[in-house]
Amino acid sequence: MPPAGLDNLKHIVVLMMENRSFDHMLGGLMKKYPKINGLTGNESNPDMNGTMVPVQPNAKFQGQLDHDPDHHFPGVDLQIFGGTPPRPGRVANMQGFIKSYATQGTGINASHAIMSYFPPERLPVLTRLATEYAVFNGWFSSIPGPTICNRAFAHYGTSFGNVDMNLFYIQDPIQSIYERMVQAGHTAKIYYYDQQSSTMEIVNLLKNQPRIFGSYSQFIGDCKGNTLPEYSFIEPCYNDHPGPGGGQILASDQHPDHNVQEGERFIANTYNAIRTKQELWETTAMLVVYDEHGGIYDHVVPPACEADGKSAPADKTGTAAPFNFDRLGVRVPAILVSPYIPRGTVVPGTEDPNGRIFEHACIPGTVTNFFLKNYDQRTSREKNSNNFLAPLTDILRPDDDCWVFDV
């Protein structure tokens, strides 16, 4: 028999934020919660003068990363391998983050900002969720590259050989998780913020609009009306723009250099929409995860992974070497929320011989396995992915033991 948390599960919600690394957002938690694989304070990187610069708990909500850190494939390669060119046997050392940020127009001192991280008290929402529910020590972006290809893994379990930000049309029989769900008689929807913010999703999904698309206000309404689909994927607001009545809507995606506090509010509002509807709360698991690290420092070396049969040629990677999709990108924050998760749950990663590795292909892999059971057209990365619902248990926490944010 599955645990009661799975047996009573009717809804899976994924909220995917933008471009922040695990250490940057959650690394400071290790001091109080030693099971969390965060920062000791001794981690460092060399700058362009060879000076070793340690991590510092001085990350700012906005203005510190006004030069967007490089998160394209060549830049991430520099960050992971410290500038060692592609060759057999080279070893990842996570020593190229300052060198990479220095290529983005920053001065020497400004390039040190890439080593900054948030003290837990500066991120009360993310900190509360990570310590109240389950935090994953080993969730990595699917490839060492940018947003579009990493988000493709979250929808399809593959990026179809793409490693860049170019939009692409799919000539492949692999279906998105939304198409799989709907064709099997289930319900699924992507909730984009609004028309001005639009959607970050792969253009191939747009042909299904409005069947699998809705706005964030519709998500809030669906929570209140208890009409939430079985699977929901939520996008934050990607840009500052005018709102109704002449007001201003601020970007909530936390992509540098958008205001991190606005993203905290968005995460809290999304959580509260589920948490304050009791029937929904007791039947929903919500994953908060980031698409990629955004060029910001993390100390954990990305592990190897199951190759997916695709290859990006050297002229696409920009590193003079092809990429065979056989290693993951940099680690990102990931938190699973459910009243069936004991407080303080930490899912071990590469730091533990018995730890488990997660990446974005786990999303369609887990959702497909849970709702569609014997669906046999998953990608190889999905088939080899871990189930992110594993932290759910038999024990339902009392209602007064589960946090509600005052926002």
C-alpha cells in the first residue's frame, strides 16, 4: 500500500522560479540545520587577479547583480570547470564563477558579488518552507545551460538536443506532460502570470491554448473554487509592467536583477492559495523549484546522468566540444510542500552515499508515473529519474501545525 500522503494525493503543483542557485538562496541554512548541504563559510573562488574570494552572507534583494550573470552553455562550462578546456578526464572544481561574472562587464570588486548568499532571515518565506517541509540537497538543473532548454526538460523530459535560448519546433513524437495528461482523460494546465508577462514555455505548447493555459488569477480562482487541475505548472511574472487601474506590477520571478522580495511574496501567495483551502491542502503536493542557477555560485559539483540519446554539436555549445547530455547543470533550490511531510525533512544528495539525485526530468517522470501509471513513451531521462513525491508519509500533520503566511 502507498503511504496515506500518496493515497490521498489528487493534485500536483509545480512552481518554477528563475535563475538562483541553491547556495545563494538556501546555503545559509546549514549553520542551524547541518543536514542541509549548504555553506560552511570557507568556500571560495579566485578572481581575475588570483585573489581567493570567500562566500559572504551579504546578498541584496536588488541592485547587486545588475549585470546579468552568464548562464549560457560556455559561461556555465567556465563556472564548473574553472576555465579548463574540454578534454577527456578534466575535473569539475566549481572555481570559475567570479571569472565568468567578470566577463559580463563588471569590475573586479563587482565580480565578487557572485559569491554572495542570503542569510536565512532575509528570505523568510523560502526559509520557512524549506524547514517546515522537505528540502532537496541534490536537485540540479537538467543541463549546464540557460532557461529554455532546462524548462523543456520540465515539460518533456528532454530538450531535444538544444542547449541554448533559441525557440524551437519539435519534430519528435515525444509529448509534453500536459498533452499526455489531457489525452488520457486527466486535467493539466500551465498558469502564466498575465498577458503582459506572457509565458516562457516552449512554442510547441501554444497550439493547445487555451486548453492547457490559464492566467495566475485563474489559478487563484481555481484554488478557491476547488477546481484545480490534477497537474498545475505555475509561472511567475517575468517583467515589470503596468497593471490594472494604472498601477505597476513587478516581476516576481527572482531572475537577477528583479527584486527577490517580490518573488518571496509570490511564493507565499501561491502557497497560501492552496494552504487556506482545507480540502485542497490535504490532497495537494506543491514543488517549488528553480529552472537553473543563473550563473550564481554553488559549491556542489554537478553529477553525471543518464544520456538521453541526443547530442549538441560543438558549434552549438560554444565550447569547441559537443555535449552528449550525460551530466547535469548546477544545483538549484527545490522544496516539496505537503501536510504529509514531517517538519525538517531533508532529502540527501551527492553528499550522502545513499543520497538521491533529482533534475527537471523528474517532473514529467513523477507526474506521468503517478497519474498515468503504465504510460510507456517517457524519455530515457524520465525513466531513470527519481520520484520527487517520496518524502510523503502516512502521517497527516494537524492543521495548526502547518504554517500560513501573513501577506
